[in-house]
Amino acid sequence: MIKAHGGRLVDRFVKGDIREALLEKAAQMPKMTLNEREIADVEMLSCGAMSPLEGFMTRDDYKSVVHDMRLASGLVWPLPITLAPKAGDDRKFQIGQQLALVDDGGRIVAVMDVEDVYDVDHAEEAAKCYRTTDPAHPSVAYLRNYGTTYLGGPITALNKVEHDDFNGYRLEPKETRVLFKTKGWKTIVAFQTRNPIHRAHEYLQKCALEQVDALLIHPLMGATKKGDIPGDVRMACYKALVENYYCPDRIAVSIFPAAMRYGGPREAIFHALVRKNYGCTHFIVGRDHAGVGTYYGSYDAQNIFAEFSREEIDIAPMMFENSFFCKKCGNMASAKTCPHGAEDRVNLSGTKVREMLARGERPPAEFTRAEVADVLMKYYQSENA
């Protein structure tokens, strides 16, 4: 089976007497309440989804990632994973200190050993990582409301992050690896999504499936931006598709708990590397992967993979052009396979479809399966009732 990024799957959980003793000690430690993105990061760090990271980045790793898309060790890593105290608390924490990381209900999820405290330039981070300083970009807006002093150091996980939904689908990397081995799958392609799967997505997935053993649909269920379709609606769409249009012995669905950063090209690399930690050997990179607005070129997220060698990424990106339904061809196609003009192509954006649904209009069959349209229509009708 493919190795985790860096060669070893990290596990930051402690158990038994060690956990009980540290929990008792943590109750007396200074506490830091995490926001939604930080909680998602702790969840990913704890179970090894962000291997080789063992905690939040220290200054050297942070600077190297922002400027060179590599950890200080030279290992490829495209996005900073950081922790910032709230305003007024930026000088409260010191190097050598331990602090308890808690969720918004006050429940301790981990202990952090503070190895570094450093100041950062958010404008530089935004410009390098997201290619913009425009506050309309979700991650730039996030940084504008985030502290400029970061804490770096490893975490020790004491409790799993609690969720009240989809718990049967929340497989950690060690669990997906066991699943793949049990199924006898040696080559697995992961598909990242934060939206319902429409016909073009289905076409990409099935093209990829012709080349590998199995498909992991891995929808992101961490923090997303306002206006994205809720997780329960998306899961209902995924279930409808899987039950009716996919071979059951060649597909798995599992939750990806990461927070969305809308980092375009850099986030495409991130999404690929962490899927390697889950045991996937291939990763689908479509048009404008992890994009938002017009901040990135249509194929920037594919082109960035050329900046790294196959050996250092060690998960095979599967590149696809924009797909659509061609009325003359009578099926799904792309510009590589279809000779017909735009007037024959059904090529609706997610924004246009949401506008249709908001008006009570049913998306055409050429865009989405009837079962998915039913789920979406029901959701938008309830929203507009």
C-alpha cells in the first residue's frame, strides 16, 4: 500500500493511564478555545490525515511553506497550518508552556507543547498562498479577523472531535487503509468535492474508474463559505448517485473533515497529499479545483503539479478538462472528444444551477441525475417556503 506523506502515518492520540493523567493535568493548564477551522485542523493532525505534521507549524516551517511550498525539511507542503491566540491574548502564551486546546463547548480535545511564538504578515501570507489580498476572498477575510501572532508546536490528542452527523462515514486514514486492503483494492482514486455531484463530475469519476480498482468519494464537510449547499443535502445527493449509478464493489464514500481554504492551486496539492495519507494512489484534479470567484485560472490547479517531481508528490494526479453534455453526441464529452459548438453543449455552472433551483426550476437531465435533482428541489423548496 502507498506510504503516508513523509513515510509514516502520524497518530497523535494517547490512551489509557497516560491519557487520564494528561487529561487531569490539562484541566489546570491555560486554555485556548479553537475556531471551526482550527478544530478541523486538530482533527486532521490527530489522526494522521496531515502526516507528517504533528502539530501547528513553527516559524521555520511556516516561512518555508509560504515562500516555497515546502516544509523546512524540504518535503512538499503547500499551505500553512497555524494557530493564533485571540486579540489580547497574543502575549499570554510562551515557549515551553503547555496549553489545553478546547472546542466551543469547553471540552478539551488536545494538549499543545508550545515550541515557538512568532509574528506574521497576513498580507504576505494571503498574496503568496491565495494569490490575492482581496478581502472578498474567503481565506483573506479569515486572515483579516485572525491574530498575527502564531503558536507552533506538537499536539497530543486526548479526545476525538465530536460530530452529530455522518458518524458512520467518518473514516480516519488508518480505517480507509484497512477498508482498501480488505476490499483488495490496490489502486484507488479520490474525488474531492464540496458540492453535489453532477453529470460532469460523474463522467470524470467513471473515466478515472476505467483505470484504477476503486473510487473514494471524499466530500469535504469542514468549514465552507456562506452559500455552499449544506452537508446533509449533499450527502443525500451522494447516496442517491451511489445507490443507482455506481458498482457497489468499486466505490466507497467517506467524510473529509478538513476546512475549505479556497486556495486553488496550492489547495489542490494539499488535497492530493492528504488523500495519499488516506491510502489513495490517484487523485482527480478537475477545472478550477478548490477555486472561488475569478482568483485562479481555469487550469492553474492542474498546472501547479508540474512544479514538483512525481517522486516527491507520490500520488498520481488525474487531469481532466471541463466536461459537458453534448446534444449532438448524445452523451458526456469534453473539448478533447467533442467537435460540436457551444450551442450544442449543456454546460451549466453551479451558480447558474443554484439560481434555477432558487426560482423553483428543475435542473435539466443533461446536467444532473433525476434522483439528485429531486433532493435539490426539495431542499430549495423548503428554504423558500
